[in-house]
Amino acid sequence: MRFELLYTPTASAQRNQLERHPSAVKVWRAVRKTLALMEANLHHPSLQTHKYRSLEGPNGEEVFEAYVQQKTPAAFRVFWCYGPLKKQITIVAITPHP
């Protein structure tokens, strides 16, 4: 099932910063790959998607975490929730693991 990705203002700003910052090229490539996998298959093994209990979505939804990097200090993650409509995912944050 394909999903449409939507972004909160925070996630959009984080994405733009990674995309434009010259020192973040490697991270941006990994983020793009993760986002593409999320659009196509949320159950892809490399995403290691799981529920993240410390956050809520914009409207109180459950938030999930998908891995961008592994075995890296302050590895990046994509935090997301389902909706607002079917076949849509809202990206809440793109950030190093807290």
C-alpha cells in the first residue's frame, strides 16, 4: 500500500534544513531513502518501525518511529503518525534520536 507523506511545520523545517545544509549530505540521503521506503512499505525491515510512547501526534494520535540510521551516535529517526486520512502519514519530526 502506498502512502502520501504530509509534514508538520516542524518536520518540514527539519527536512528543508537537512536538504540545504552542505554538511548534512550523507544524512539527507539516508532520510530520503527512509521516506521513500515509508511511502512504499511501512513494514520494510530496515525501517524497524515501532510505537514511540513519549510523543503524541498533532491531534493526540499514536506516534511511531522509523530508523534512518543505525549504530551511529545520535542516529536520525523519523517520527510519524497515521492520517489525517486513509493512506496518509504525517511526519511529525526528523531528528536525532532523543
